[in-house]
Amino acid sequence: MSVTMKLEGFAELEKELEKISNSAGKGALRRGARKAAQPMADDMASRASRDQGDLADSFAVSTQLSPRQRRAHRKTTQDDKASVELFIGAGPLPQAHLEEFGSIHNAPHPMVRPAWDGGREALLNRLKAELWAEIQKTVRRAEARAAKRARG
């Protein structure tokens, strides 16, 4: 399942991002988004059945997909050098989708959808706060480096 979110009201963050390089900005966005998304990954993991092998331990926030997930993923963002894309969910285990959606032999035991439905507003609030904090830290570091270079 892929979800695309459009965030509005982040104009102040964009102004701050303009003060730093693209690579520093991407790092700040990645760190902030990862911190904001981790509680949702933890919630998903807590809902996973413990008798399904390593399923509960496989939930993570990552920039990487398995080869199969990459083939199925449709990149909807432009090839923007300043964009960041993270994924929240189970690792590439065969039992992940069977547990979530069930099969002809097993009833579904959803963990991803309930975590998303119950936590998306909190995720967006954390995202805004964490992005702001990370961007501010990165801007301060960049300004300190620039001041140090100017002094000598």
C-alpha cells in the first residue's frame, strides 16, 4: 500500500531550507521524517502477531525498499534532487501481507491500516515539529561554519 500526502503550511520550513545546501537540507528532512515516523512503525510492530516469526521485529522506517517492493513502487514525485522519500512498514517477509490481509486459510490481522488510521494526525504533527527542529539545527550549524570561515 502506498500513501501520498500533500502537506500545506510548511512555507516557513521552505524558507529555512533555502539557507542551506540541498544535501544538508535532504539530511535534515530525512532525520526529521525518520524521527516523526518511528512511533508509527513501533505501533505497527506492537500490533503484529508474535507467532509470525520475525514480522514484528521487521517494522522500520527506511529509505530503502526490497527489490520486489522497488519494482512495484510507482514513484509519484518528480526526480527532484531536494526531495526525500521514506517508507514505514514491515520488511520484505512473505507473511507480512498475509497477516495484514489474510488468505483463504487465515483471517486477516491488520496492523498497518489501524496504526495509520489511528495515528496519521499525530504523525503529521510530529513531522512538522521534527522537521522544524532538524532544519533549525542544520541552519545554525551552517551559519556557525560560515562565521568560522569568515574569521579565518
